[in-house]
Amino acid sequence: MRNSRTIIKRVAIALSALLLVSAIGLAQVTVSLPTVSYKVGTTQTIPITTGDLTGKGVIAYQTVITYDKTILTVTGVTTTGTLSATFPAPTVNNDTAHGTITIAAAGTSALSGAGTLVILNANMVGKGTSALTFSSFQYNEGTPAVTTTNGQVTVPSLSVKVADMTTTAPIGGTFNLPITTDNLTGAGVLSYQFTLTYDATKIKLTGVTITGTLSSNMSAPVVNTTTNGQISVAAAGTANLTGTGTLILLNCQVVGGGTTTVHFTSFQYNEGTPAGVGIDGSVIVGTPVKPVLVSRSPSALSTTPQNNVVAFVVHAMDLGGQALSFTWKQNGAVVKGPSGDSTYSVRYTTPHGTAYVVTCIYTTTASLSDSTVWNFTVTGVQNPGVIPTDFSLDQNYPNPFNPSTRISFSLPKEAPVTLEIFNMLGVKIRTLIAGETKNAGIQTISWDGKDDAGLNMPSGVYLYRIHAGSFLASKKMTLLK
């Protein structure tokens, strides 16, 4: 009987110990460094991630991480946007001379959740591979227990990278995403193949373009997009690729807003030589914004002479790279568009003082619009309702001119008017008005570039002079042929 009781007691103790070990094992939290690839000369963020800390009472942690200083230099840490964001700034001892960083962080509220605990900031200074190693890691004074997973940074001799890009193209809109490469000259690259994955709720990779890229002399690549959220590409040619820059362009279509990583699951030049490493990129699909006015012509307009043709031109752009449509209105009525034509020309024949408002509305494919407006009046003919207060002689318009130009002058009262044209030697060549009495108002007369004998005058600078009552004035004008 005693033996039976002893056996039962021992079994109970063994079961308790086993349950304790299991509980300890279940209480452990995994903390990990990533395995990543980056391009030499770039600045990167390297996340330290943790398992779920909810309910584990974590109010402090400390760690020592080592790395190869010839490959990367850790410059500090960032807590913004991480689980440690509620803590005061960590204490950091960054020993770049030996490739070691020590981080100690503590707060008054327990951390919760899983994800990025803290971020290492690093510069990629050399090519090769560096281990990222936890020399130590501890939550609180050792509880909860931690299982660490080390990581690795590879800075390849020959890297291929998906560009980081932000687009404001609307849903359904398209854009091109470059894949760039280090210098391929002398590397003997005749072919390459790769597979990328991405978040299909943000973008869709529909194909590739080689025109204008390093791959432009290759045969059309073989593209497979049958798997949602994945694209595979294989390209080959008969001549070695050379140079650095854009290897190929990915054709993208916007599906929804947000951010997606475009991730290389594989990349290979030729049959594996030279060794190339694919580096991921990210695409941010932003909210479509209004188009931006780049320039307009005329830049300003307050008046225009009667019978003058005004050519309105607008240069605007959609930040998402999509085409714009243009709608032109005059005094509120649509006179042109919507269309892709960003110009509008019109001759104004209405009387002096007629007011106009010309509006150009430029619209994106997402139906977001902006506009630019000209407010002006027509001048150059007598208007009984507008009597000038002073005698004046206006500059001719247009100037320079060919074949004709208009000269306007203002009379505050009825007066005899003489208007003559002289060459630069002072010789009178044309009398436009010979002592005629003109009513008060704004008067306009044209000169056709001919003398009194009807002969065409050569290119040059001419003087026009008015004598109206006691008023005398002159101005220069240029005839260009």
C-alpha cells in the first residue's frame, strides 16, 4: 500500500513539473530581427518585432545587438509608430566602432499587442552580408521569458530594386513602376527572371514595358499574372545588357488606397551568375488631388483692343500623371469642350468697354477640378458712355506688327486731330488723320504699313505723332517682316 502511495505521489510531482515547464514555455515571447536586403549607400529602418505582450506586464526591456560595421552602421533608434511609442525616449549606447548597439527602455504603463517594438536606423556602407545578432534581450527583470530570432542584412554587389513610389492616380488609373539595377556593364547578362508579390487590394500589376529601359533590345518578356497578387517575368536577348538605371517598367493599375510592399520572392540573372538580389519597394496609393496650374497665357489681361485675337493657353498637370480635360467658358457659357484641348482663341469685335470673363476648367479622370480666370474689357473704339478725362496717345497694338497695327488715342473734348507717321530720319511717310475734328472719346485708327503713295514700308522703327488741339505726343513702333 505504501509503495502504491509513493508511486502515485511521484507521478503527481512529475505531472506538476511537466505542467510548469509547459506553462513557462507558453509564456515565452519571441523577439526577432529581420532578414533583409538593401542597396549600398541608402539609409534604412530595420524593425525589431515582438510577439504579443498583452497582459504580460512589460514595463521595461533592454537588449544588445551586434552587426558587421563594414556592411552597415546603426545610427540610432526610432520609437514613433512602434509599441514603444508610449515610453520615454530609450537610452542608447551606440558603439559604431565595434558594431554594437545597446538599448534600454522603460515606462510606467505596460506594453500590449504584437508588432514592431522599436526601429533601428542604419546606413548601408558596404557590400556583403552582416548578421544581426541579439547578444542579449530581456523584458523587465527576466519575465516574461524571451526567445530571440537573429536576422541578417545583405547589401549585394549587384542589386535590383523596385522603386518606392507615391501615386495619386484614381481607382482604375494606371502608372509605371520602375525596377532599377546596378551597373551591368561587363557582367555578361543575357537574361533575367523574377517573381513579385503585392497587395492586390491596393494595386494590380498587369504587365511590363521595356521601351526606353535597359531591356529595350531584348525580345518581348514572358509575363505571368494568373495568380492574384503575383507577377512573374522572364526576359532574354542576344546582346549583353549594359549600364545602370531602369531595367524594366511594371505596368500598374490602382485598385484601392493605402500602401503595399512589392516583394521579390525570387530574382536571377542568367542561370544564377552574376549573383543579383532583389530589393523590395513600396507603393503608396494616395487620395486623388486637384490638378495643378503650371502656367497660363496671357499671364495677365485687363484690356484687349477691338478686333484683336486673344489666344488663351493653359498648362496644367495631374499629380497622378493622368490626362486632363479642359472646358472653356465665356461670360458663364460653355464655348469649348470638355476636351483635351488646353487652348482657346477668339477675336473680340464688340464695342469699347465690353466686359468679358473667360474661364478654363481643367478636370482629372477622378472628376476633380480647378480653374483659372481672366477678367478684361475691350478697348479701342469710341464709347459715348465713357469720356476720357485727359488727352492721351496709347501704344500701338500689336507691336511689333505685320502687316498692320492699331493706334488709339483719347480726347476729353472735341478737337481737331492730325496723326502722322515718320521714319527714323524724320521724314513723314503717311498722314492717317489730317486736321479732322473728332468727337470726345476713345478713337482708334489702323496703319497698314504703307506710305501715302501706297508703297509697302520696309522693316524698321517708325514714329507716330498726334496733334490734337494743344496736345502733342509721339511714340515709337516696330514693323517686322
